[in-house]
Amino acid sequence: MLVKGPASPLLCNKITNDTDVETVKVKTKVFPDGERYVKLEGDIEGKRCTVVQTTYPNEHLLELFMIQNALTENGASSIKVVVPYYSYGRQDKIFEKGEAVSAKAFAKRIGVEADEFYSVDLHSEKIVDFFDIPAKNLSAMTRLAEHSMEEKGPDILIAPDEGAKDIVKKAAVSVGLEWDYLEKTRIDANTVEIKPKSIDVKGKSVVILDDIIATGGTMTEAARQLKESGAEEVHAGCTHGLFAGDAKEKLGAVCDSVFCTDTIEQEKSEVSVAPLLTDLVD
Ligand code: R5P
């Protein structure tokens, strides 16, 4: 049975369109004091259950823990947890002494009431090792590259920094496009130059791809640099569109278009990850 997490209703519908799996809705409410309530609206006793629930923003993380508990308490025979966007993935190590490793803390908690875990474009591959249950990281990058080809007609795919170069390379290779990444070079104490490592973008149409857009700072700066280097068109795409604060306005001022997947459902979700997840509920 597919348990339709309240954070991912449209994605769950898309997944069920392609399968004949039974579904269970989840009722949620918020008590006057702010505490939350979760109830499965269907009988899952003895059933193999897959819950699809993104964990952003925070209330959806809490809901996931409660849904998992409802599945355990009401007798599901197995629990597969699918988290399209796994929040807190960027805190995957101690950067400064005294910090929590949040990505590990939540992985441990999820593993207490689950048999398997799946996610899409985890911030780092090592997060799968934080789980005490089998865990797998799927990638939406090929789908983003295909969408770019169909809708934006780019000459090149670009990673906004070295950290994203491997995922962008994979995406570009899958559609047969050229790729590059933006390299930061320190010229002197006060000057940093950011430009494509090896390709001249002058007069070209470029799609920048990353795993996450949060404040939009990374993408906006990358797009600005590419336009300054003479790029004709710059489109920004990512798997997880958090778009915190005024990110959309900042991006809109410099990018020709901005798009993301439906791991976090919103108006810019032009690409669905449903085809990646359909097999998980069969
Ligand atoms: C960083 O490691 C990530 O891959 C993204 O580049 C980053 O999270 C984007 O954040 P922001 O939109 O706030 O610059």
C-alpha cells in the first residue's frame, strides 16, 4: 500500500497513476497548543507499506516520524520510507566542534521504524551510511537534463561550483551535452575570479544545475558570472527547490528561467520524480 504523505500529495497521485497499488490517506491536524496529530485513513494491518513524504519544512519531518509509528502500531508487515527531499542533509558532519550531525540524527530515527529507505539526490552520498537499514539514493539529474534539452535548448550544462560537478557531468553525459563547472580562482587578497573552468560560454545558452537552491545565493552568483562571461541565455535548475526568503526574486533578476522537480511541490516543479519512484510501490 502507498501511504500518501501530506507533504507530497501531487507526487503520490502521479506515482499511483502509473500503478494499481492501493493507497492510504493520512489525516493530520494541529492542536490549539501547536502539537500535531496523524491518523492513517485505512486498514494497513498485515500490509507491505510504502510511505512517500518529503521532510521539509520541519512539520513534515515530525509527521513522517508519526506516520512511521502509526504503521508500526497498527500492524504493517513492512515499512518502506521514501523521502523525496531529505532535509538537514547539508549538516552531514561536524563543521565546528560541538555541533550535531543532523543528517545522521534523523537517519537513525527513521531507521527505528522502517525496513528500507530511499531518497532523491541526497546532499552527499555518505548519508546512506548513516542509516541502520538498507538505504538508497536515486538521482533526478538525468530527468533534469532531459527536461533542459526539451524546454531550454542549452548548448552546455554547468555546475555552479566544484561540489556539483560530478552530478552535472553525469546529467550531461546522459543527454550527450557538453558540460563544465565554475571555478573560483583567488587573484589577490581582495579579488576572486569565478569563471567556467574550460568552456567559452560567449553567445551560448547555458543551464546551471545543482542539487539544492536554498537562498539562491549560489545560483544567482553563478548566473551573474556566466552572463558577464557573455552567455546569451542562462537557465537555473535544481532537484530540490527550497527558495528561502527572496530567492525567487534574486534569481528572476538574472536568470532567463528557474525550474526544479516536485520533491518539494510548488509552482516551479516542472519535472516530476514520479518515474524514479513508481517501482518502489509495486
Ligand atoms: C551546496 O553545497 C549545495 O549544493 C547548494 O549549492 C547550496 O545548498 C545552495 O544554497 P544557496 O541557494 O543558499 O546558495
